[in-house]
Amino acid sequence: MLDKGLRPGGGIGDVTEPIHYHDYNATYMIKLCHDIAFLIVVKVIALNVLFGQIIDTFASLRDDKAAIDDDIKNKCFICSITKM
């Protein structure tokens, strides 16, 4: 699974040439490290940043709804005076 981080099929995997372990041992290890670094950076870090933005947006929407609910329960609809 770690070796197949950059699969061919329309992306950068089409540009890089396939290297087999038995033919070029040192070059294979360099490509393996590059593919694992790509896997970590793109799939793990970038997706976590994206999911963090989504979760933060939902949290702000929840806070806005709580403020609106508080206004509905504690303020007069007509004159906006706070109920005691």
C-alpha cells in the first residue's frame, strides 16, 4: 500500500516511470520515499485542513443559531427589550 501512493491513471503517476526493486535498488528507495512523502502531505495533511475548515464552519453556524435562539427566548419581539 505504501508503494502505490501515486498510481497511474491521469495524474503524476503517468509521468513518473515505473521502477522495479530488483532492477534499481537505490532509485527504487528514493522513489518510494517520494511517494510516501506525497501520500503523507497530500492525503493526510491537506485533507485534515479541509475537514478542519468544514468543522469550524459548522461550529460557527451552531453558535449563530444559539445566539438567535437566545434572542428569541429572552427579548421582546416588538420592542427588543430584554426580559427579566
